[in-house]
Amino acid sequence: MQPSPPPAMDPSIRFFPLISSIQKVALFETKSKLYLIGSNSRETRFRLLEIDRKKPELTIHEDANELEKGDIRKFVQSRSFIRSISAYGVLGFVKFLEGYYLILVTKRTRCAFIGKHIIYTIKDTAMIRVNEPPAGKQIHPLEQRYVKMFSNVDMKSNFYFSYSYDLTRSLQYNLSEPRYVGVDSDFERDDPLVWKASPGERTTYGFRGVPRSRFVWNTYLLKPMDCILHRDWKLEVIHGFISQSSISIFGRPIYVCLIARRSTRFAGTRFLKRGANYLGDVANEVETEQIVLDGTRMSSFTQLRGSVPSHWSQDVSKMVPKPQIALDLSDPYNETAGKHYERLMYHHGAPIIILNLVKKREKRRHESVLSDEMVVSVDYLNQFLPPDYRIRYIDFDMARKSRGEGSVMESLAKYAENVIQLTGTFYLDDKEIHRQTGLVRVNCVDCLDRTNTAQFAIGKCVLAHQLYEMGFLKERRLEFESDCVTMLENLYEDHGDT
């Protein structure tokens, strides 16, 4: 179902996102303790953690008060340490068989910005053993094997974070006023960064949103910190792709940012993860957002890619180029597909538009099995939905279109224009706001090459609308030979490799 419209807000109240007070971390190590000192970027606000290394369980004590620089200097000078490590955030804790390990971000690189919010990509991490085994105790023989397996996860590539911007949410969501306050910590009236106006004036409150767990890749690592530490210690990380480029229009720099959020649910490698699970989570689900920034004017458009939402697989044990597609489970009431589309409507509104790139006609049935499955599920679900909420289904056999008359990109552009007319785009300036309502969902078999081509075609048409809305174009159209399209094509090429 589509979310109800937000209630009217009190015009005397406004909100702004609170910036994490911990943007730098220093680890100091002794034989019995680990000390973590967290500070803001200017090193004017400090927090202190003490971790006991002698106890087998994770024992953390946090100083309840913020400390000043002089307090930290005295603390460091009064102790001798084995070593110290500088870092930029805590990814969390992990335990295998012999105690906990602390994971820190030790290198970062700025990759994009949205307004004044800076986005970083992780370039290196450190794994520090917390619990020291008692003298003479034999370490479990599998411990080092598990540590090595965990270390093989490449955290230096395609993991992103921000101290002030929620990367798990869309720009439209982040710039909308909160509907309600979920927990006290989300709404901090006493935070020193919050300014309170005198009676009769507008009052500003700092607000902390709740990240979408679907896109937080270190949720498990952060669990030991839940409810016992100040929220600023938690650094949520997304996995996917973020890149930003600029174009000059009449000498004015316009920034285009592409954010791709890969879902943590039913994630896995090609061939090993296909279709959906019983909760409606699909394989290779990535939410892609195209953002255009011009000072205080902002525009965005969100689209989604993901596997066909039914229970299917391919047997990779046989050495064949295209393993046979098998439908593993009959779902006569289309519960799996229903849960999937219901979630999309809840978060994005209606209509949900499916652009299915899977082949429909083949000499030997292969991909068309999935097309037939999608048609059946959409037809079944639509009979229970009101007309405005019905799922729109588009078949686009890219291989067949490429052999026919006309360009594939021209054909895709026609569908893209129809999509934009149905969903709109998000746009915000000092005078007005337009919202995107609905979502286009693109898929092929692998959700890779064909899907990325179609998403680029949609993104190209969207960019024309975004620049037209900002007054940079006289018509909602961009030529392929333009610098804008070349820049966008490069972004989507890199996006497709994620």
C-alpha cells in the first residue's frame, strides 16, 4: 500500500540533521585495556571508551560525559601504551571462537558531496584483537582460519559512509520533515548544536533519522554496541557505487552524483543467488539514485534493479555457457512476488513499473520461462489492486529490438519518457518542491549488462528533465553527442560493474 501523506508541520518548527560528533578515532592499547578516544573533526569534543581485555565477554565502559581537550591530554600523558592507531570510525566488533576483534576504518577518501554533506569511500581497515587468551591456553585451531576468511572480504572497495548524510535513504526522504519521533535519541532538544529560538520565532531541532537496515552492511558488527554506547560511535556503511562528476553550463558547475545501494537481503554472487526468498527479497537488488546539484537547487530520481521475484535457479555444476533455468517452487498465490511489490509500494509509492528485458521468444525455451512467470504474477496481483495502484508491466526484448528497425536506445527512451510522466522526479528549490511517487524496476536474467544499458537510457531522459527543471535546457531532450550524456554514460559504465 502507498504511505499516507505526511501531516502538516508546525511552521514555527524546523529540523536539521545532526552531524556525528565522532569523526576521528584514536586507539590506545595496553595489555589489560583498549582505550578509544573519539572526537569531532576540529578536535573540540571528545568521548572515551574503555574495553577490558582480560574478560572473555565484550566489556565496554563509556564515560557518560563529553570531555575537553585538556582532559584527553592528561589522560594520555598519565598512562603508557603498547601502541596507538589513528582511525576515522568504528565499523564494529566480530567474534569467532576465541573472543572479539575490533574493526576500524584507518583510511578514507572523499568521493562525493551532497550540499555540505561529505561522502567517503573506505580505503583501508584494521582488525585489532580485543580479548587476550590466558597464558598457556591453546587457541582453537580454526580461529586463524576464520580470521583469514573474514579478512579476505575486501573492505577497500565499494564501501561508503558519511558522518552527516544518511546514505541508506534517498535525497527525497532525507530532505522531508520527519513524520514522527521514534525514540528519544532521534530528537535531541538538549544537544549543544541545537539552537532554540525565543517565543514567536522559528525553533530549530536536531534530528537523527533511522537508517534502512536493508542497506547497512555492517549491522551485525554494530550489534555489540547497541543500547550501551552513544549513537555517534556507530558508523553505518553501505555497499555499492558512488561517484560524482561535474559539467559546466554557461560557466556554472553543475554536479551529477550517482548513488547505488546494494541490498543486504538475499545477497550473493551470480548464479549462486537467483530469484527471491520467501520474504520477497530478490537477488542482486540495487537501488540507484541520480542526483543533480546546483547550489541550493537539488533534483533526484530513483530506480531499482533486481532478479525476477520468484523461486528459480540455475545448475552451475555442468560446464555449459547458459545453465538451464529451473522453477524450483510453485507459488500459486504469488505470495513471494506480492511481498516484493508491496515493499516497493510502501517505500516508493505507486505505480510500480516493471521493465522486463528478458527474451520472450526463443527457438528453445530458456529466458522466456522467467517472462511467463512475471506476466502470470503481475496479472494475478493486479486483480486485487485499485486501478491507480496496479503494477505496470513492460516487455522489452532487447536482443530482438536490436535486429529490428530503429535504435534500441531510441525505443528505450520512449519507455523512459512514459516512466517519468508516471512517477515524476524529485525537485527542491527555495520556492517549490516536487516529489517522485512510484518506481521503475528493471531486470534481465543476470541484472547486469542489459539492465545497466536500460538504466542508463532512463537516466539520460531523467537528466534532460532535471536540467530543464533547473532552467538549463529549453526542451526536455539531450543529444547523445553532448558532454552531459558522455559524462553520464561514464558514470553508468562504472555503476554497472558494481
